[in-house]
Amino acid sequence: MYGRCCINPSFILKRWGKELFFVVLGQALAAVGALVGVRLLTEVLAPTLYGQLALAMTLFTLIQQLLVGPFAGAFTRFYTVAFENNEVPSYLQSIFWLMGRFGLLVLILGAAAVIFMEVSGQGDLVLLTVTTILFTLIAGTNIFLDGIQTAARHRIVVAWHQSISIWLRFLGAVLLISLLSASSQVAMAGYAISALFVLASQAYFFKFSISKDINYQTLAMRPVRGIWVDKINIYASPSIIWGIFTWAQMTSDRWALQAFTSTQVVGYYSALYQIGYYPIILLSTVLSQFISPILFHQVGEATDLVRWEKAKRLVGWLVLASSAGTMSIFGITLLLHKPIFGLLVGDEYRIVSSYLPWLTLSAGLFTIGQMKSLLIMTTLNPKQLLLPKILTAVAGVLLNFLGAMWFGLPGIVFASIIFSASYLAWVSILTTHHFQHKFIL
């Protein structure tokens, strides 16, 4: 399962075709679910309410960037190392310990947010804050478990949960709105309830796909704070540091529009983002999710130059595929943005369809940069990404506020393109010059 392989395209498809099929299937169903969900929500929520929901989701994005993403990535990275060293039990115990600390921290942050809302006279937002925190806690745990299943290459399990999580999220929100009322709080409560159903399924499959092979008597004898906690913390630390900056960049577009335009415009932009940017990121996740565990299996503990060179060639194929996909999607949306919007969003949102191809271009450029950065993530301490991540994110925040202030929604779209192009250029320079003739331990 974890052996070395040749980086030949036909060989890859033959050997990994089944895995690729389930990764593509899971993400394709998730992408369709997201598109259908946007259509349903934009029919039952006015742009202002949809904008409120989008702003609330920036809190989830904050926790995801600061904690969930970095640690889920670390969990994925070290599964192979633990597997090759026959230390999966202690690895899992360390992960469960870290997940418990994550839950406690999210609850503390949630309590602080609620107190702030009350003290600042924004009591009407308390319920929205509470439901957002509950969704963040449950959805974050699901992402952690997905990371472990991805590392173990249990593709069917991951595909199942990633697809149903998106479908249930939107369907749950629409159903709850139909039963109660059309509000951002009710929609977020629907998100949280749906995530709880997914978590129940995650726990069931985890028990039978991974933990069934664990010797619990041996596991109980191992110390909770072990070497795996230290390794995971070291690997996740750079991502946590740049996470606050990437979160600011990812959410400043909506807050800048809120500051210089209106919540209604935020709603328009959120629908545009869900149609134009989000599906591209999902497609990039197909590639990343499929190839990351394979890359990590190839490089192991990153001490073998031959193994690392094979991973480098595989990343090159990914970059080529991402580039071709970006230009194809940009061309299609440039020609068909009006019928695409007519199909996927409510009538009230269709006035911004002309910006769709440019947002897809931004997403594509960023995706190419992310594919290139996978080479750096194969090291055991990806601190080389700190500078490009932080500085481009800071520039992106500045561009978003200037764009919103001077041009409104169009300014945000083109600020996104400049940010993505800058990130791609920096990562390209970093991987070309820093990794061309040097093996990073």
C-alpha cells in the first residue's frame, strides 16, 4: 500500500485509478451539493440575510485557518510516519488529546464572543454567534477525522462524508427555515444540526475502518503527552502563524464590502463567490486530497533524496493539470456566465454574473500556487511558506479594502486576482530556486 512507484501518468491511472475515482466522486458530489445549496438558500434568504450568514461564517473560517486546517494537515502528514514505525496507537492517542483541547478552546472562544456581543449592545447577534460556534466545533471535528481517513487512504469513507456534509448542510438549513423562519440564525442552526449527523457517521466508520486494528490495552499504557504531540505541534505551528493572516485575507472581502457598501452587496458577492471561487477550490481539493497522502507516503520522514525527487515530479504533473483546468474554466465562464448564473442562483442575484469568469481565474491561479506548495509541505517543518503566506495575505487585505472603498464589488474581484497571482509568483520562485538543487531535511 505504501510502496514506492514510478511517476508515469499511465501507471498512476492504472494503480491509483480506484482511489482517484472515489476522490473525484466525493468532491464532485460535494460541488454539486454546494451549487444546489446556493440555489436553494438564495431562494429562501434575501441578499441581506444571506450576507449576514456569510459574515457569520467568517468566524468558522477563523477557527478553520488557525486550528482545524493546520492540525488536520499535520494529522495527515504523520500517519505514514507512524504507520512505518508501528506507532499508530500512540499517534492516535496524541490526536485525540489534541482534539479535546481544540473543543475546549472553541468553547472558550465562543463564550468570549457571546459576552462581547452582550456588552457591546449587539444582543440580537448572540443566537447567531452561538449557532456558529456549535457548527464550528462539530464541523471542525469532522475535518480532523477526515484528515486521518485521508492519510489512511480510506477513500470511500472520505468521499461519503465530504459529499453528505455539504448536501446535509444546505438541506438542513432550508428545511429548518421552512419549519421556523427565514433568518441567518435558523440557517446556521441547520448547518450545526446537519454537521452533528455527519459526526455520528464519522464515529461509526472510524471505529470500523481504523480503530478496529488498534490494541487498546497497549494504547492505554502509552503516555498521553508523547513525541507525536511535539511533532504535530511543530509541523502545525507555521500554518497556525500564517493562519491569522490568511483568514484576514479570506474574510476581509466581505467585511470590506460591509464597511464601504452594504450587507445586500455582501449577499451578492457571497453568491458570486459560492458559484465562481468555491467550486474551483473544491476541484483543487480533489487533486490535493488524492495526492497528498501519496506524496507523504513517498517521502516518508523526508530523509531519502530519491523518494523526494519522485514526489517532486508528481507535483509537476499536478501543476500542469491545474494550469490547463484554470484556463479552460475561465474560457467557459467568460462565454457562459449569464446562463450559468440563471441556472444556479435566484433571480435577484443575477446582476453580478459578469464578474464570474474573473473570480474563477483568481481561484485557478491560487490553486496552481497551492499545488506548487505541496512540495514544501512534504518536509517535516514547512516554515519556508511563512513569508509568502503572510506577506501576500497582508497585501490581499489591503487590496480588498482599497478595492471596496474605490470600486465596490468589482474592486474586490480584481483585488482577488492580484492576490492570487502574487501568491503563485512567490511560491513558484520559492520552489524553483530553493528546491531545484537542494534537498530539505
